[in-house]
Amino acid sequence: MRTLASCLLILLMYAGPSARCAQAGETAELTIYAYVPHCPLTASGRTPKPGMIAVSRDLHAKGWEFGRRVEIQGLGRFVITDLMHERHGKSIDIVFPNKAKAVRFGRQMRRVELLPPAKEALAFNGR
């Protein structure tokens, strides 16, 4: 289990700006995982809760920034607040409230669309 200090270190290491701003409407076929947070803060400094997702670092480097929203085919809209472990690529983690629900969801392939930035996303990213 992670300690608060290690969570804060992760936050400081990965909460910086991304390389470019991805265009709204960008879509990708991604692997969707479910996770139950073990850390009190996401990489963006938020408390994890349902409706939030973590993106793989390759997506983050392409401009899928914290605060941006996505539409996951058949599941609805989510906000990006966290980063996945570097071993994952082309994937998303959805926050679930408990392990049983996460296990039931499992791993799925879904089409994901990056939505236009909302006004609150600009404040979310500190701009």
C-alpha cells in the first residue's frame, strides 16, 4: 500500500504540463480497466471518486491532459485526473467505488472520444 509521502511524490513528478493539446473529437480504440484507488490523491491532486479516470502516459503525452473530459462508448463521460503506471499504453483506468464492481467490469476494449475543453478544465490545469 502506498504511503501519503509516496503519493505526494507521484503528484509532484507527473502533474506537469503535457507536450501538446490534443484536438477535441480525437478518437481511439483503447483498453479500459477498472481500479479502486489506494492513494488519497490522484496525480492531478484530486481525491479519486467515480467519474474520474487515469490515462496511460502515451495519451497524456499526446495532450490528454488533466481536466479534459472523454466520452467512453457505452459508459458515458469521465474527467481525466490521474496517470496509469508506465507499463500501460493506449489504455484508461476507470475509478470504481469497490473491488467487487471493478472485478465485474474487468477489462474491455472501447472507442473513446476526447471532448472539447470546458471552461472549468482551464482552471483545473492552473491556466
